[in-house]
Amino acid sequence: MTRPGTETSTETATGRPWRPTAGHVVCVGETMAALVPDPPAPLERAARLGLSVAGAESNVAMYLADYGVPVSWVSALGDDPLGRRVRATVAAAGVDVSHVRTDPRHPTGLLVKSPASATGTRVHYYRSGSAASALGPDLLDEDPVRSAALLHLTGITPALSPSCRELVTRALATPVEARPHAVSFDVNHRPALWPDGTAATVLRRLADRADIVFVGLDEAQGLWGADLTVTGVRDLLPHPRVLVVKDGARAATAVTDHGVYTVPALRTAVVEPVGAGDAFAAGFLAGLLRSGTTARALRLGHITAVSALRVTGDHGPLPAPARIERLLTLPDPEWEALGRTGTFR
């Protein structure tokens, strides 16, 4: 296993590395209206609340659209002003929302962020009985999912309701070799959504069936063992074609059949951390869909994560394309130095 903190690769197989087929990406999952103190402050002392949207899967979709990847977000919203606000916001980012359902019987979910507390940002959810929680596996039989090149899911969705768990379970039930599309899965463990203590077993089983998996090292340690290393996570999840383990602000490692790749993260001033993992996933997926190298995809993940870290919402502006390209082509020592001693601006 490579040492975190340096960009390295170790080839372990011959032949061409697996990549998802370029084409339409579909992201499935709940997006809520979000109230966020602006400027960041504990909720009790906030002078003003801004209204934005928050959803792991739509975050990924919006960043993919920023990179020019054709992408749809599929979900359900209430027939209410918050639902219309969510739909319009995601659509304005260039994401196809034409397949989002409007549910007249269930409301749009809501979350409220309380940043800058002693324990970091706290998120308060008001999503029980939401429109998205009523989703089920039937949408897998419809476009755009049926014709997607890549389907992106997270571990949030199976925690929302039995029907949502059935949706994700069925999406991952087909053996990898027989799937009509690749499936990426971000573990995205939300402890508050798993009161029955089943998260560790369910999320491990689902993640091990995906083609591409994203998980934080601290997240994996909280779920499956405090002493886990990247190697240990791979032992627990042996089947994904690409396993990406994010080690916070230090580095990210991708484990594939063709090698192990570790790329250090970029340093930046953090305004608010929620959404950075979704941004990283979108950048990495965009890198793979461009047929870039695994190390280059990891770099693009880090660059995209910085865009989320520097704003109070979950979706921030990307650097100029020329700036991104220059960062992607930096010699390894220069990238490493930027992550170790510089602050990304």
C-alpha cells in the first residue's frame, strides 16, 4: 500500500484499466431545501438565514454538469414552494430535472445547518415522510435510469424508508458483468438516519456490489472498525472495480485491479465542510469519464472538493478551465508541494 501524502502508483495487472462508459449519468436521491446561517455562525446567534438546496446526489449532478457531463437528477419533491425552489436551483446548474416527480401527498424535505459549533457543523433534518422517501424501485425501469451509462447512488437513500432501501438494493442486485450501466456508490453514512443500528451491515453489503465506491477512512473506521487502514477497507470491500478511500484533508487513495494510487489533498481556507465529499466524487467521476488516468481523476476530485469547502452552500464555483488544466498537469513534486505548503486560491 502506498504511503499517504505522496502521489504514487503501483501497477499490479496488465491490460487496460476499467473505466465507466462515457455517456449520460443519472443521480438518484433526495434533495432538500436548506436554511444556512450566512455568514456562518451557530444557529442560535445567526443574524440571517440563506435559503439554498442540499442533497448529496444533486450536488454530484451539479458539479458533473459544470464539467460538461450530460447528467440527470431523479427524485421526488412535494407540490410546494420549497420543492419548486429545489427543482429550479438544480436545473439552473445545467442538470436535467425533467424526470423529477411531483408528489401532492408528501412535502419537500428541509434541513437547517448550524455551523461553527464546538463539534463542527451540525445538521438538523426535517425529512420524515418526505416526497423522496416514498420513492421505490419502479423508477429503475424508466428513463433516464434505464438508458444511463452510469448510475450514482449514496448510502443516504436506503436509510430513508423501506421502499428506498429496496430501490438501492435492486439497483445493485444485478452482477457487475450483467449490468446495463455502471453504478457508483458513496457510502455517505448519516448516523441519525440509522436508529436501528443496521448501517454497518447494510452499507457494507451495498457498497461491495457497486462498480465504484467512495468512503471516508474515518467513516469506514466508525462503521467497520477503528483500526482500519486503506488495505483493511479493501479487504472488507473486495469486489468494486474502483475503491476510493478519502483520508480527510490529507489524501485520497484509489484501489483498482491495475494499481493503488494516492494523491495528497490541496490546502485551502475552509468556510464550511459539508458537501465537499460530494464534490470530490463528482470530480473523480468526471475524470474517469474523460478517460483520464486514475491519479488525474483523484486530482480533479481534490480540485472540485475545494470549490465546496470555500462556500457556505454545497455547490461552489469551479476554478477557470485553464487553471484546472494547469493543476492537472503539474509535475508530481509540484502538486505535492502545493498540498503540503501552499494554500489553494
